[in-house]
Amino acid sequence: MNAKSFDLSGRIALITGGSRGLGRQMALAFAEHGADVAIASRKLDQCEATAKEIEALGRRALPIACHVGKWDELEGLVDAVYAHFGRIDVLVNNAGMSPLYESLEQMTEELFDKVIGVNLKGPFRLSALVGTRMAAGNGGSIINISSTGSITPSPHAEPYGAAKAGLNAITRSFAHAYAPKVRVNAIMAGPFLTDISKAWDMERFEAKAKQSIPLQRGGAPEEIAGAALYLASDASSYTTGSIITVDGGAGGNPGLVSAD
């Protein structure tokens, strides 16, 4: 295997939640390796800012405002990318949310539905829409961004953990549904120091990280890029239905926070 195995030249990637955090880092990494990138998130101005960074790397970018949790918006998102670029070779279902709530009994149905919608319903619908076109065309790669919370849900993130567990399940199911032309995998991310981590008690987190994470720290956002490039590229040509853990060795420790 050589560097060409990770080459994405001429490929088109769609990344949800691609304007910040892990999504932005994956978008930039894909562009650095030759891909053109469509960036989708709720806030168009943030998508446009990331699009400018991609264009500065010499690649084409398409910023699109879309709420991944709204089923009716997703067909339009896919149509827009196909209209602009002609195809999608890589889909990254990265958008996620895990809002705080006072207690389990006080969680509202509306908030529960939002968490399930963004973390599970949206990826299901997008994977179905894009996977069908990929399978009818030249194939492609679908990458779901899961969480270690899916295997060891932590207190105060129960709907999030349940949604990510569902995402793990549909990763394997879609790998069968769209085989052999479409590969479907997931990255099970542990605690990354993204914008979300700004709300953490960092002193407490760092103390727990030294005790519970072999690498003794949270991940830098750019450290997601290696796994994403592997799954997006020909380097993973014999990998499908897999869930790759990138968590510093934490192993889903329930005492630590994970973030998208």
C-alpha cells in the first residue's frame, strides 16, 4: 500500500455537520487529499466559512443549509449536491446533538425526538437516499460518526446513547443492503476537544482522563482525520460493516464525556 491508496482526487464528499468540530476537520482533510466537498449544517454562514477554507486548498466546495433531523429536507440536500457535482462518492453522517436536561422524567417528547432525529433518523434517510444512487452508479463509501456512548451510555445522555447504538446497528445493516458496491462503516468517537467541550468541567475531565484513558487526554479534532481518510479511500477497499473506535483507549468509560 502506498500514499495513492488514500488519494481522493476527483471524488465528491458530502459531510453533514461539516462546518465545525470533527466535521470541519474531515472536510479539510478530504480536500487536502484531492476531494471536492459539500458541507451541510443548519447555519449557512458557518458552512460558507468552511467552504472558503476548502477553496483555499484548491478544491471546490458547496455550502448548504440543512437540518439533518428534518426528513423532508434531506432529499433536497442530496439533489442539490448531485445537481452541482454530478455525484456523491463519500457520505459522512457526522451531524449530532446531545443537549443537557434536568432529569429523565423532565425530558420532553420534543427534545427526545430532536436527539433521535439528528443522530439516527437523519443518517438513516441520507444513507438510503445516497446509498441507492451509489449502488446504481459507481459505488462509494458511507461513514457514520458514532460515539463510545453507544456501548456505555453515560448518565444525562440516554437518548443520545440510544440513538448512536441505533446508528451502529444500521451501519452493519446498510453494509449488507448496498453491498458489494457501497461500503458502510462507522467511527466510534470518544472524547474529542471540539466546540462542545467548551462547556465541560475541564479540570474534572483532565483528572479523569489521566486515570481512565491510556493516552491520558481528549482527542484533538484533527485526530479524527486518519480514520476518516482510511474509510473514505481505497485504503479500506475490503472494510465494510465495521465500527472503528477512536477514543484514546477509553473503551467507552462511562465516567467520561464524548462529543461529536
